[in-house]
Amino acid sequence: MFRRPDGRRPGDLRPVTIETGCLKFAPGAVLISAGDTRLLCAATIQEGVPEFLKGKGCGWITAEYAMLPASTPVRKPRETLKPDGRGMEIRRLIGRALRIAVDLKRLGERTIWIDCDVLQADGGTRTLAVTGAWVALALAARTLRRTGQIEADPVVRQVAAVSVGIVAGRPLLDLAYAEDSAAETDMNVVMDAAGRFIEVQGTAEKTPFEQADLDRMLALARAGCRRLFRAQAAALAGPRRPTA
Ligand code: UDP
């Protein structure tokens, strides 16, 4: 039988844990891990919005993403001035995914910053960042309501993301680095809890893929996201509780 390096079946996620309450000062923060990939996602709230939104009564959400130097097998120098192209692309992906989760009018003229820092990278950091950032965002929104700053919950949609790919001709869910680096096709899928697609980024790295492969990868991603939605909901249901 076909075995993945860590013994998973093609449609298995890596074990997921989402731990809340890990930072004192951030109104929303989670430590999220999927196997050996581990990130800190923190949401902080700032009064005011960027210039282009001023006076519109609308809020804004913006995301940052960085890999800590020791998060990779070869030390990755800190991005002290600006992120590299990959980092920029990932920031924008996280920002788009979270803005669609929120009714920005309900947020009022304030900005939520989402900071995603990779503590350890073993593939799938951008998708795990989206999944963790959504929980951090939901916690920050809860703080805004609890403190009476806003009335209605601005988070109107649950969002999670997962990677899929084709390795040695087989569609696989949630690629670890060893699989990712050998993948013929690599795809990142962002979904909502109603099973609709928010973003699909797929690239044939070695061999072009067939429509049937695409359908199989999307089916795997849908099943994976369903489990991630449950993990997110469990994390929100209780403080400081790791979830599986
Ligand atoms: N990676 C690395 N150093 C880098 C970029 C990536 O070691 O500068 C590794 C890391 O394990 C990462 C994986 O390559 O998770 C896949 O990178 P990719 O750009 O596909 O993003 P990801 O899968 O993390 O979203």
C-alpha cells in the first residue's frame, strides 16, 4: 500500500492543534500547529484606517507574515526592511482571505493587524497562517464586542485553508515539506464553512495536471477544511485548550 513519509493516508491532515490565550497583550492570538509546521498568529486592534478608507465608516484588515530565522533547516535572515516576494505574496493572500470573512462596516473605522510568524516551517505555512489568523481575528472581534466598542459581530464567515498536491501521481492533502518539494502540482485552497471557494492557487511544477486531478484535489481540500473548521470552532469554544 502507498505510504506517505509520516504514515498518513492521502486524505489525512497532519494532527492540528490550536491553542488560544497564548499572548497577554494581543486581543486575539493563537499558536497553531499542523504536524511540524508551527505558527503564532496574533490580532491587534488599532483605531483608524488607511487614508483611502477615511470617512467611509468602514474598517480594514491587514496581514503580515514572516518566518523566524530558526524556523527553517537553513537559517533564514530576518526580513528587516521589507518582505521578500514570497512573503509579500503570502501577506496579501492572508489579508484577502480574512477581509472576506468580515463585514468591514461592522468594524467601524479601525484596523485589525494580523501578524503571522512562522516558528517552524515544514510545508503549508501560508495555509496554516490563514486558518490560525481566522481564529485570532474572531477572538479580537469578541474583545471588541465585550468591551462595548462594537455591537454586531463583524466576523460573518468562517474561513480556513489547506494545501493539496500531486506527488508521484497521487493527489494528497496537506503536504509536508518532503512532499511539497517533490510535488508535481502544488495547490493552496481557501474555503468558507459553507463549502465555497475563496481562493484557489494551483501550479503544475513538473507535469501539467488533468481536470480529474483538479477535481480530486479540490475534494480533498474540501474534506480537510471541514476538519479545520471543527478545530477552529473547538478552539473558540474554550480558552487555552489545545484541539485535535
Ligand atoms: N521553505 C524554507 N525556506 C524558505 C521558504 C520555504 O525552508 O525560505 C520551506 C518551508 O518548509 C516551507 C516550504 O518550504 O513551509 C514550502 O514553501 P512554500 O513557499 O511552498 O510555502 P508554504 O508551503 O509554507 O505555504
